[in-house]
Amino acid sequence: MSDPGLALVLSGGGARAAYQVGFLKHLASRYPDLAPGILTGVSAGGIIATCLASREGRFGEAVDRLTEIWRGLHIEDVFRVDPRDLASHVTRWGFRLVSGGVSGTSRVRSLVDTAPLRELLTRILTPDGEGRLPAITRNLSARTLHAVALTASSYTTGQSVTWVQTAEGCGVMTWERLPRNGSVDGCLRVDHVMASSALPFFFPAVEVDGAWYGDGGIRLTAPLSPAIHLGARKIIAISTRYPRTREEADRPAVNGYPPPAQVAGVLLNAIFLDLLDADALRLEQLNGLIDRLPPWKRDGLRHVDLLILRPSQDLGRLANEFEADLPRTFRFLVRGLGSRQTRSNDMLSLLMFQPDYIAKLIELGESDARARSEEIEAFIRQDVQPGVEPAGREKPARRFGLFRRKRLVNS
């Protein structure tokens, strides 16, 4: 049986998500029968969450399989890097820019083709004829899973949408947070996973039920929100953002005018990684307010414990060590964007699905988790009784503003 109060929140970060795999590897080695009831993810974290939700056997066995998949990844398994395909995409982008969008201009949707990623997910997740993931439905029915949620950003409406699939009769409520955020219940499909992980401009948008979606981190202002809405009382969140010291933060990453790679890295960090820090701070502040109120004045708000694990090294700087091993044509293109001019290559780290870089991140995630093993064990073994709010602790938790809720009905 799953623990419906324990949630895993997996943030985005492209290839950096290998760090999350390393953390899970340590977690599974210590707690092979752990059963987080709630799994939420965005971007590459959504891929990991979906793989765990589709698991067969124990948690430890699922993580072993996940680790094996990530260790075997090559950049060619995620997007096409053959010279002809890359040249075609770059040429069509350039022609579109100089043509003024005249009628008949060849349409190009992204800088790379992610057909290999769809093929990989189809092979791993084994969807049915309609693209649905029967393994998730089976685990929900068996109560080894309580709920799973993936977040994407709608390019069609500008909204952030969280797709939710839950166990029948679990009493979970969907939510609407006006004006831009909300949830949709139903069976998850490969399209949902592809949409959530579609990095803007680099990966093509994905059509889901008549609308076009991209990476969920773009409009998700509260990364912890889906887990809390789904009933979490304890959240383990794995970030791929290195917490720099003041000295490191003030140290220039480039000399002179910033190249496109540096600008893109700053933007991608702001979109995908910075928001977890702000969300955790708000959560902690609200937790303190909730603990000061008597239970009958909390208006349905509850204390939610949060544990965040972060890298002990800058994953962007690590990417520089492996840049020379990228496929030749792709390496040529990213160097044209200035990838060799920045000391912390955040943009490149998102796209570096190289076995050596991934192995390094898995090793680092496992090592960082091991260093905090006592704290992790205390957090997991901490007993939080439903309806009983812990008092006098300085742990983070939060509820999010005003929102409308509606009963969840699976389809």
C-alpha cells in the first residue's frame, strides 16, 4: 500500500534530471519498499515521475530500472543530431526569420526533432493503442499509488495546466487558481509526458486535446502546489539548482558582452529552477502561521513538511567538462551560441544527454543524498497523523492563495 501523505516532487532541468535519479538510487537502496503515494513532475522530472508511476514491483526495483535507462542514454535517444537533420532545422529557422513570414515559407516548429524521445518513452512506458499508460491505472487500482500529476504550459491559452490521474474513490479534489492555473483529470498518455518536457524553442510543442503545450516550468509559479492539492503532508522535492554562495553569485560567468548561451541559461534557470526556492519560502512562512492558529480556525489549511535536496556542485560548470564529447555537428552549433564563453553552461547542461555527464550527475545525486541520509531517514520515518497538525516546528509548508475546487472524477 502507498503512503498517500508522502509526495515526491521532481523539478525540471533536462539532462540535469540525472541528478534526481542519483538521489532516488540512494533512497531506494535504503528504503526498497518505500511507496510515495503522490508523484508530481514537470519537464524531465515529469518523465521520471511517470516512469515511477508505471513501475512494476517494489520501489527499489523501479529505481534500478530507471537508473539503467538513464545510464544508457545518448543524445541521439532524445533528439536527432545527424548533420542533415540539424542543418535542415537551422536553415529553415534562418529562412523564416529573413522571409518576413511570407506565404509558403517552410514551417519549422523547433531547433531539433524529438521523435527519438517519443520512441524511447513508447518503448519504456508501453502505452495502449490510444497512447494511455495502463501500468499507471493498474498501480492506482492496486493502491500502490495514490495520484500522479504532470504540468505543462499551454501555448494556445497561456495557462499552466496540471494533468492529474488518481485512484478511484480517493476523494482528491481538482483545483482552479485563476487566472492562469488549473488541473484536468483523466488518464495520462505519452502525449502528456512529451508536452510537459518540451523545452521552449529547442523542442517542438505537442498537441493535446486540440491545444498546443510546452514545458510545464514556463508558467508554473508554485511547483509544490500540485502535491499539496493532492493531499500531501510530507514532500520530498529534488532540485537541480546549485545554491551558490554570495561570493559565487557575484563572480562573473562571462567576460564582456554575454553570448546567447549565457542569456539562454539565465532565462532557463529563471523559468525552471528559481521558482522552487520562492515557493519553499512562502510555504515555510505559511506553515508558521498555521501552527499558531487553533485547529478550528485553520479553514482547511494544514501543516505540510518539506525536505529539499540540492546539488553540492554547479551542474552548469560540470557540463563544461564534457562539452568536447558532444556529437560534432551539435557541438559546432552550440559553440556558435557561445557555449565556450561561459563558465557555468546552464543552457548546455539541459541538453547534454551524454553518458559520461549523466553518470557524473547520478553519482553526485547519490553522494549528496548519502551525506544527508540521517536527515532523510528522520523525515521519512516521521509520523504525521491525518487531521493532527504538528506544532512548534520550523518546517516549511504552504497553501496557495484563493482557488476554486471541484470533485475529481476519473475518465
